Amino acid sequence: MDPYTGILSTHLSIYIYVYQASQPVVTTTLHYYLITVANSRLSRKRIKQTNKQTSRHHSYICLHV
């Protein structure tokens, strides 16, 4: 086996190991992103309704702090 093939297979095995190690993180991040997108689409109407309440609440907190 020539050195180039050895280096290539080592790099490939490291890449596969890193991919397997980072796969749960990637899937969790993707899952979280999808949930966030779905929640933002669902709560867009709610946000318009609660913006006035939130701003009132926020100014109330600022006054008391």
C-alpha cells in the first residue's frame, strides 16, 4: 500500500468518525430549527395580539427596576 492511499484512508476514517460523533448534534439542531420555524409560523398571529401587552409589561418592569 502506497503512502497516499494510507493517508487517504486515515483521513476518510477520521471524517467518518467525526461525522458519526457530530450526527446527533446536527439532527438535534435541525429538529430544534424545524420546531422553531413551526412555532414562529403558528404564533405569528399571537405575537401581533400580545405585542401591546408585552410592551406594557416591559415598561412596568423597567419602572420597578
